Amino acid sequence: MHMIKNLQNFLLDQDYYIDIFNNYIHVYCYQELVTLTDKLIELKLNEFGLVIEGSNLSVSNMDNKEILIKGVVNDVRFVR
Amino acid sequence: MKHYVRGRIKTNSRTNLLLKLNRINVDIRNIKYEKDYIYFDILSSDIKKIKKYLISYKFEVIDELGIYKLKKELRVNMLFIVSVVFACVVFLILSNIIVKVNIIHQNKDLRELINEDLKEYGVTPMSFKKSYDAYEEIISKIKNKHKDRIEWLEIDVDGMVVNIRVEERILNEEKEEKGYCHVVANTSGIITHILTAKGVALVGVNDFVKKGDILISGEVKLNEEVKNDVCASGRVYAEVWYNVKTSLPLNYTLKEKTGKMRYNIMVKNDMGEYVILKSRVKDKEVKNKYLVKLFGYQVYLQKEYEVIQSNKRYTEEEALNKAISLVHEKLAVKETQTPKIIKEKVLQKSVNNDTLDIEMFVAVEEQIGVVEPYTKEMDSDTSDRTDNDNNNSVS
């Protein structure tokens, strides 16, 4: 069991992680979806806010911990 | 296992809806936007939350996902699946059932004998087929049981029919037991042709012979002494004369095809013939084309040609020609081969009550020799007597 836990801890950062792909952004462990438009998405994380700007932005998958955003991403900023 | 469903919500403001779903902690996946609808996958347990908190939105379940979809499909198509399974089972059973046991041999006694044995070993109509080894075992058992009657036996399974091919054992008999025979004339005539296979020809071409005369003798003689007796064989052709009378009605019914043709299906078995569809032509001539054999029934495609019947009358010349051809047919029935007509003449013709009566003289060439056995004892006595006479004369 410890092995699995250790592996899980190694692979999954329990605080957060953000993956940026060509047309996708995957955010793990966000707290709140603040703004959602096709040009701007604002997410609130534990210690900062995440601002994503682009065009044709849309949510592809969403649950209470993680979100997958699809679209043309032009800018990603942290807001503290 | 998590139960996901595919659903959709109609909305003008997608962002608001997504924010609301996010706030009530509803997990959604595979989100797709189409016109005024948002399609997504959602846990079935979250549907209650949507209905409770998002009253102004109408949520519709489109489809089940995962194993539940399979369950749903099975439930919806239960009748079809059961039918297919049932059909497969029926097909499997039918393809392993014997509908007909066909014993192929001319001898009725042998057929019945084998049929009894097959019943004993369980090869009967409406029973299950057996394996190749089982059939081999049955073959060897039957052959051992009837060593003196069966030369060869084969069981051939053709679909639902079991064909038993059998060869009867014929014990070779001594040729001597067959006896001795002459070829004698079965009718009077003038010999035209002789083919001697065995024996001594006693007549020649252009000889006149009467019924019962010996044509080819079984006695092989040398210097008037019988040296050997055989069963004479050969073919003797002679010119034979017949006086044939025949009658022909002058009125007859002529059937003519109208050109109208209809298809039908005909099935045939040992009990008779049955037409599947109702016949749509009143008077018809049919032609059958074999299609397939199914469950012991032979299925034919039947072409029904519509015909019109009309009453006709022969002219005197037509009637005479027809009557002459009838005479030829009569002679052909009498002969195994088509007779060779040498000459013919109408002796008398008369019309009585719309019937033409004719009497004809016909000379034909036909085979007149028939095998007639004789006993050697009588002849050998005679030959002995002759020998004695000869001996006496010598002494």
C-alpha cells in the first residue's frame, strides 16, 4: 500500500499542476471557476489565480478538482 | 462501478450553465457544444443535483454509457436476441437430425433387411445423426451380420438425408447349372442378318423360318455327332410381316399456347406433388425445373404456360398420315429398338362414326431369335443311341 501511495505522490502533485498543450490546458486541483467566456477563463487555485486568454475557449471536461480547457491559448498568467 | 449517462441541456448562455454546474460540484466530461445545446457525460447520481438546483434548465438523458449501455441495448433488443439464439438452437438441432433414410438398391428384400438393422442401431428418421466412427462401426456390424448377402456398404450423410449405398453379394454359380439352350425363332420370317456369339447357326440369309425353328443350335456337332453342348447366343434378324389395324377419331382437341406464362413453386415427396401458390391460369401446360432438396422434399420452379383448347377435325389425308404414324408407334412399342420398315401398304380404309379405321400391311426387319433352354439328358440319350447305332453299324 505504501508503494502505491509513494507512487501516487510522485506522479500526482497534490497541491496543483497545470499542463499546457497546443490547444488544451489541463489544470489539476483548482478551487473555483471564476470567469468563463470564449476569450477569457479565470481559475482560482489555492495560492494564486490563473488567467487564460485566447480565442474559442471552451470547457471540454470539468469536475470539482480538475478542468480541461480547449481552444487557441494566447496568454497564461498567474495573479497573486 | 460508476454509472455515467450522456445528457444535454438547452441554454443560451453556456458559460453561465458551466459555472453553475461547477458551483454545485457536478462533474461533467466530453463536453460538446451544438447550437443551443450542451452535451456532456454526467454521473447518474448527479442528475438529482441538477434537477434540484438548476430548476430553470431542462436536463435530458440521451443515452446510457459503459456497461449500462450494453444492458440497455440487451433489454431493448431482447426479443431479437432471443429469436436469434432460438433460431441458432433450432438450426443446430435440425442440422443434426436425420429426416430420411434412403437405402439405394433395387432389391426390396435387401432394403428391408438393412432397414431393420439400421433401426436396431438407431439410424432412423427423426433421430440424431451419429459420428463418422459410429457409422463405420454400424457398417462393419451389418456387414459381419450378413456376410453372405452384402458385398459392400456405405453410409453417406447428405444434409438431413442419410443415403445407404449397398452392393449385394452374388455368389458365382457354376456355368453348367445355367443349362444348354438354342436360339429359336419367335415368329415367322425371312432371315436378313445373323450374328452368332455362341453355338452353330443352322439357317442362312434369305432362308424362310417358321415360329419355333432352331436358328442357332447349342449342340456343337462334328460329323453328325454331338461333341459339345453350349448355351447358344446371338442375334438373328428377319423380315417379318404384320397386318396392323388401327382406328383414329377424326375430331380432336388442339391445345395452343397463348404466350402467357406464370411462375409457381412445386414441392414433391414420396406422397405426391403439391403446388405452393394458387394457379393463376385456367388451362395450362407446366414445365418443372429442379431447384433444391429440403427436408426430404424436392422443390421445383414450375412454369405454367396458358393454353387455349379448340376442337378440330382432321382432313382425310391428315387422318391417314396420323393413323400411319400410330401404326409405326405400335410397332415401336412392340420392338425394343425402332423397327426398320422395309415396306408398307394400306390395305383397307373406311370412315365410320367420325372414326377412321385402317388396315395396313407392314414388312419390318426385327430380331426374332429368343433363347430357349433344352436338357442334355434327352439329347445325350439320343446321342448315345446314335453312338450305339453307329457302333452297331460299325460292328
